[in-house]
Amino acid sequence: MLLIMAATLLVYWPALRNGFVWDDTALVLRDPLIRSWRLIPEGFRHFLFLDATASNFYRPIQRLSFVFDYQVYGFDRPWGWHLTSILIHAGAAVALFFAAERLLAEMAGRLESRNRLSIAFGVAVIWAIHPLQTSAVTYVAGRADPLAALFGFTGLALGLSSRAWPWKLGAAVCFFLAMLSKESGILFLPLWLLILAWRPETRRALVSWGLIVIVLVAAYSGLRFTSEKVAPPAAPPTPAAIRPILTARAFAGYAGLLVAPVTLRMERDVTTRPLDTPEATFRQARALEFQTLAGVLLLIGFIFWMRYCLRREPAAALCLAAFVIAYLPISNLLPLNATIAEHWLYVPGAFLFLAVALTLQRVLQRPAVLLIAGCWVLFLGVRTFVRQADWHDQRTFIERTIAAGGNSARMLMNLGNVEFTAGHQDAALALYREALRHTPDQPIIWLGYASILLRAHDLPHAKEALEHAETSPLLAADCLSLRASMEAAESNHDPGELLRQAVAAAPDNWGIRQRYIEYLRERSGSPEALRELRGFLQQHDFRADSWRLLSALLDEQQQPDLAAAARREAARRDVREAEHWHLVSAPSHGNVR
């Protein structure tokens, strides 16, 4: 166990020098519900990305872990957040070791105890240090995968250890926490039922466990479907005839990444899309066709592998069946928000590694094969160690992703934002134009482009870009807010009516509401701003920023006692509230009333 944790800490140690990147800005820096332990119940009533892009992610345990980190480290010590993620991943690897050892003891009884321990240990180490896991471990927002795996593998280990009720209850609690950590955590329930059904001796437990599963799913559904969320736009449906092609390509892509994880990046895609030149588009299409053929051959080989294991290695066959259950949701047979992602193999890979180890256990005893396997494992560790630097900061992360082939429109847009923040206006505009050449039908990119053009004082082109963004009803409030800025900049018109319309279009959006309150504060004075803010606080009283603003408005109204009470309310919702009052220019990451 200590060796597994030591290996994990060794390869991920450089991550402690990293900052917050990518979705960390939304899930860590801008989530108001992680600021105080008093807000933990509220965190169970909201989906993720509360003040950012709409999502279907209900992961309260992930948010709960962020509450702990914020209490201990704040935002000025990101190394602590990374250390928590690494320790959770190490814990998941240890849980995998115990689950694998217990599984082999039940399903591969002919294996000697020493061999079982060796296989379980080897699989846990390979799984822990494999570079594919970096997308789930190295940046804080990816923590949902390690949390779900930690609880899921622990649940399997407890269930396999004993049939007694205390162990069964512990396993059920762990499975429930896995679901609350990430949606894919629910897969541990069918995985556990598969293990029970695999052997006649354990099938009698299926009835009681079937009832437990029903209770767990009902409890999870009750929490999930009563929570507040803003649903993201529906993705364009993928034609049924295309799904098998994408499935084959993804299978080949994952196989290559598992064996030789050389080129790693956050943005991946196996669809055919137009590139800058016809020649580049043709080369990409040809490569993807070869990938389709490779995927078909690998799938056929997988079927033969399963047939072989059913006859010769039943325990390996069980692991392959578990891999199939865990892999199907990400296989492209079902619609997702992408076609392939490295971190999606986080749990399925564990069962695949175990199946490989069981199938090749005799071959691995040969010195030459063992040497090759050892060199491969060493390569995995070194690759993971080196990979940590790719996530050092936002610019490094985006630039290295693009350099590795992930030059999606989203990455280009975000790099444009980085360049503009750094004062490189021309570079930012060029990157946005390149992003729009990739996907000219993306209103969110047009909105960002219009915003940068406005700040660059290019009003005519900013208006043209905004017209493209206004085609999306989901961006109506943001477009109205930006148009208010344009009109005020162009003709000094009163933006109040447009801001009121923006608030009406998105009444729960604190950023837009805050801007409207500040407008009222400047134009009409504090009384009208106070009425607007208090009305918002009646619906959303969990935001420390809103109480902070209320205190400032009350101070302006010469009401020091009420202002002090508002500051106390802010402190109840942010354990580091005192730091905000002492900062000269603290960014507003919060929320209001």
C-alpha cells in the first residue's frame, strides 16, 4: 500500500508547482458555494458551474472536497488543492489494489496468494502512474474521477470482503458517494451486480442487492432532479449510421493511448472536420479512415480475446465484461459532449489492465518479457512526471494543448483571452478570427470576439460580431449586457433599459445583476440599488459577494449598524471574508442578493 502511494506521489509531485487552469476558474475561483462549511447543504441543491457555463454535472461530493481545500488553503496556495487531488488519486489506487486482490481471491482461487498480490499490486501501480490519468488528477476541476473511483473501488473491496450486513452497508454507502462524486459513479452498481452474478455461490445475494440498488438510485435521483441547474444547449444529434464509425475510431484511439501515451492533450476529436486547406482536410480524413479500420480490427480482436478468456481464464473474462460495462457510455454509441477524452478511461482502464495481467500472467514470468514490461512501466512514470508541466498555468496549458494537436476553436478562443489580458490586443484578435474560421457558427465565440473588439474601441466590427452572437437565445442576457456597453460607449446613451432587459432574461445571473445594481448606484443613488440588491438576496442569500456589496451600500446610506450586520453575514458565507476587506483590489468571484 505504501509503495503504491509513494509511486503516485513521485510521478505527480511536480503538479504542486501548478496553479489553477481551465475549468478551475469556474469550479474553484468562481463557485460561491465552496466558501464556507455552512454552505455545504446548499451545495447539494445546485449543479456545478453555478456562475459559469450551463452544465448537466451534479457532483456535490466534488464540491464538498473543494470546501475543505478552501478552508485550509484559500486561493493563494494552489499547491494544497493539487496535493488533495493527488492524495485522492493515490487512495483510489490503494482501493483498487484491495478490490483486485479480493476479486482474484474469489474468482481466481487457483492463483497462489503471492501471485494474487503481485497482480493486484502491479495493476494498481500501472493504473496510478499511467499518463492518461493526468487529465483527471493534475488539474483540480478533474477531481470528480478520482473521487468516484476512490468510493467505487472501496465499495467493491468491502462487498468482496464479507457478506455481513456491516460490510454490505459500508459498500452501499461507498457506491452512493461514488454516484454523488460523478455521474459515471453509478456504473459501480452494475459492476457489482455483475460480480455477484458471475458465480453461482453469490447469486443469492442478487435479490437483497437489487433492493439496495433501487434505494440508492431513488435517493440519488431525489437529490439530482430536485436541484437547481441551467441546462446546456442540446448537442446536434449524431446520425445513427455515423455512430459505429466514431465507435471504431475512438476504440483505436484509446488503445493507442493506453499502450503508447506519447502525445497527450485535453482536446481530442475523432470526427472529420474541414481544416485550413483542402490538403490538410484530405490528410486528416485519410488518417481517420485508417483509424476506423484499426478500430474495427481491434474490436474483432477484443471479441476473440473475450472468447478465449471465457474458456481459459474466467476471471479475466469477468474483468473484460466489467470493462465493457464501464466503457460503453464513452464508446460513442451514446451521445456525449465529445467523441473522445483521455480521462474517460479512468475507471474502465483499471479493469482492462487487470484482464491483461490475468491473461498474460504466465508470459510475464519470463525474464525477457518482465524486463520489457518494466521498461514500459518506467516510461509511463516518466511520461506522467513530465506531463505535469503542461498544466503549470493557463497560457502554458493552452499553448501546449494546441502544439500537441488540440487546436480547437475553444482553445484558440481561450488563448485569445489570455493574450488580451496580457495586453497583446492584435494577437488576441487574430486568435479569435482563427477560431471563427474553424467554427463560424459558434455564437459564444462571436460574443467573446465582440467583447474584445469593444475593449479595443472597434465599435463597428464589435456590433457586427454581436449580431452573430444574438442568434443564440441562450446568450440573450449576455448579448443585451454587451450591447448596453456598446451603446454607452458609442453615444453616451443610458444603458439602463438594456440592462433591465438583461436581468429579466437571466434573473439568477449574479454578474449581470451586479452590473445593473452598480448602474443604479451610479445613476440613482444607493436607495434604488439597495432595493434591487435586497430583492435578489431574498432568492439567493448564499453569496458572500452580495452581502459585501450590501454592506458597502448601507455604509453609503450612513447605516453603520446594518452595514456591520451585512459584513457578518458575508463572513458566515466566506470563511476568508476578512481577507477580502483588506485587499486593495480583490476580484469579484462571488455572489449577491
